[in-house]
Amino acid sequence: MQIEQIKEMAVSLLYPRRCPVCDRITTGGALIHEGCRKNIKIVRGSTCLKCGKPIKNEEAQYCSDCEKTRHYFDRGYSLFKYRSVSGSIYRFKYSGRQEYAAFYAEEMRRHLGDVIKRLGPDALIPVPMYRRKERIRGYNQAAVLAETMGKELGIPVDMQIIERCKNTVPMKILDEKGRKANLKKAFNIAQNEVKYNCIILIDDIYTTGATLDAVAKVFRDKGVKRIYFVTLAIGQVV
């Protein structure tokens, strides 16, 4: 038995894995209770060709937001419909349930793995947190997700290339103008040169795309040609 397997067994005994839906302990190495799986809604059907948000009008190519907004990313993809996993993501972000990332990454491989590999990314790059906030929380959920996805998909992860240099306020309390002002000069490339041609930004939730746009713009200004994003969940159907 390899050392990593022994470590994983020891951690499982000390900290039993919990179902990402009901949060009860799972057994036999399962990542989720099979009965809970039916409560999760995967993004399927017609989606916006820019942000990936589900759209009701099958003939439309873009959602109403993307029709009037200039985005700096090329295209985005999301795994779950937000309302079906809102509690799970809340615990993942704020209650230390980092083990949920194993299930999330496995589902990413199952449902989006082929799409991600076709994009040919040089690296997965998690949206960074402000350092003080990350120290208080103890981790950056986007970084945990990106790292687990990287292992699952065999794609390099770069957590050092970009930093959040401004302590922004929660985006949900701001209007569109406020979001833009909030994110102005919020991110900074930590290296003099960016050698990537194609990157995928990783975050937990896509709502308006303001944060991902701000990060994408910084990379675009550094000459990155193709910029995509993948998030765990995406907002309401439009």
C-alpha cells in the first residue's frame, strides 16, 4: 500500500467524509449518497454561448446579460444549477468542507472533462482571495477546487501567477456600477511575464461575471490569447 493511500485512510478515520448534499457521513469511500445525487441539477440543454448560463429560448445564442455586456473571457462553462447546490457550496466555502472538492472534481471530469481537454489549457488558475480573508477562512475554495480538478484531469494548476491586491466588498450587495468600481485594480499579475496562451479560470459561482471579467482583463492585457472559465455553479435561468 502506498504512503498516500495510508495517509488518506488515516484522514478518513479521523475526519469521516461527508455527503456534499446532506452533509451526513458516507461509508465505503463513497463521495455522495446515491439517494442524494438526484437532488443535484447538472447544467444541460440550451446555454449561452458566452457565459454558459441556461436559456429558455432555444433559438437564442446569448443570454440577456451577455447581449449587452462586453466580456473579456472567451467562454465559460458551469457544472451545476446554483439553486440545487447552494447549501453544498455554502458549506464548502464557509464551513470547512474541503472534502466536497473530491466529488465536485469527479463530476467535472464526468460532465465537462472532454470540453475542458478540447480547450487545451496550459493551466487552471483559481480566482484568488485577498490574503487577509484567506488567512481568516483558512483556505481559498477556488484554489481547493482547482487543485483537485487539476489532479483529476491531469492539468497543471498555477496558484501564484495572480493575486487579489484589494479587499473588495461582497459583490451581491452592489449594483452593476458598484461592482465595476469595487473590482477596479483589484487584481495584479505577480510575474513580469505571462507565457500562457490558453488558461481556464476556476471559481465557485458565476452570477454577473464581474469578478471573472476583472481577472480575465488582467490576463488579456498581458497577452493571453484564449481565456475561459469553469465554475461549480451558475445563477438563474434567463
